[in-house]
Amino acid sequence: MAKKSVVGEARQIQMAIELINLGARLQVLEAETTLSRERLLRLYKEVKGVSPPKGMLPFSTDWFITWQPNIHSSLFIEIYRYLQAHSKVDGIEATIKAYRLYLEHVTLHEMDPVLTLTRAWTLLRYFDSDMMKTTGCTRCNGQFVVHTHDLHERYICGLCAPPSRAGKTRKAAVLQAAQATT
Amino acid sequence: MNSEQLLEQIREANLNYLLLAQHLIRQDRDAAVYRLGVDEELADLIDKLTPAQLMRIASSNTLLCRFRFDDRVILDLLVAKGEKRAISSAHAAILMAQQPAEALA
């Protein structure tokens, strides 16, 4: 085994802290850093003040296809791809940077950050393993997240043709009622 | 507004734009590449411009920054308002991220 570099470890801890603050689950930290599980556990407790959530990561690819998550994941993927194509950033750092830009967009427009960092990370793994890809909408030419093995001929995205109940949540109704009274 | 004032305003806008670009690049190069819509090579060059060079570049009768909604669809999405505002902005961002970056030929 190569000798452990102290500076390298410090950098890893720094990155782990950043990931924890962005809401990463322990599994993400284990995969992306070389720190031991025990250290990551302690770090997590120190940063968040609570034990990390237990259990499996969300593993459904279908989640990314549903209307609102699809918009958010497509936005994240496009930012990520832009960074990959035009800057030198790579690996988990690219994920973090793209996720920050995504969060920025979402907060600016007062949307809920539907896509968590862990989900974003999982999505990239699905892309790597060819379970998901993007396909072009035939109306707006935008690229959207789809299952690799579905049929995508004449695909129209959820934004060009929203399903009839899309976005009609209880929260939206309350907001609208509030606007109507003022 | 006479043409002299107009030129003055263009110069100021150009200078502000260049300074902001440099600031963004120095703070976080990768995010700046996304925000400015340029590629890394061009970002490097902008970063290296000296103040004197910035002044010379800014003194022009044309604006240096370009419109990014060179597409009817994106423009319509960006001007959306009301309840569709948030969703349209996401749609526009998805489309704009796919546009090619400004790069050196």
C-alpha cells in the first residue's frame, strides 16, 4: 500500500465535509473518498450533529422519469455536461460544482431542490452504466433524461407537453389562493 | 442622448462586463465557464488581460457581450411570468446549457 499523504488526507476530509454539507449520504462519501468508514461516520456526526441515515440509497431509475424530477435532473445533467465539455474539472468535483450551480438556479427561482446531491450522484452512475441517457425533445430540441432502452422516437419532453395534473400540488394551490386574496 | 454619451455608456458597460468576467473567473474558474458561456481557453485569456488592455478593449463603439437567447424558444421561456415562471426558467436553462460555448477559433 502506498504511504498515506497527510496533505492528501486533509484534502479528502475537506471534500467529505463539503459533500456532507451538501447533503450527501454516507455511501457517497465511502465511494468518493479513501477515508475509512469509521472516520467518515465520526466526521458526519461532527458536521451534522446527528448520525447519518441508515438503509439503502434510493435506487429507482423511474424516479428520474417522473415529471418534476425529470426537469430537475435534466437541468443538473446539462450543467454537468457543460462543465465536462468546457472546463477541466472532473470526477466528484465536477459533480459538486454542477450541483452547486443547480442549487443556485433552483433557489434563485424559488423552486424546491427536488434533486438531492445523493440522487444527482446516483444519476451520474446510471449514465456511466448506460442505464439512462438523454434524448432530444422533438419540439424544443432540449436534451432530457430517459431510460436507455425505452423507445424515444418522436420524444416530447415534459416541459413542452406537461401532463394535465403537473405542478398542481397542494403547495401551489395554497400559493395561488394567497395571491388571489392580496 | 448624443453619440458621445452613447459611446461613453458602451465603454462603461464593456469595462464592467470584462471586470465582472475576470472576477468570476478568479473566484471559481469552472463555475465562471458556465456562467459566462465561454470555454476554458478563452477564460484563461480573459483572466490574463491587464487593466491597460481591458481599457483598450472596452473603448469600442460596439458591445462585447452578446445575447444568449439567439433562439425564439428560449426568449419566450425567459420572458414567461406568473406561475409558469419557475418551470420556464428551468426549461430555458436546460436549453441554454446545450448551446456551444464561446471559444477561440
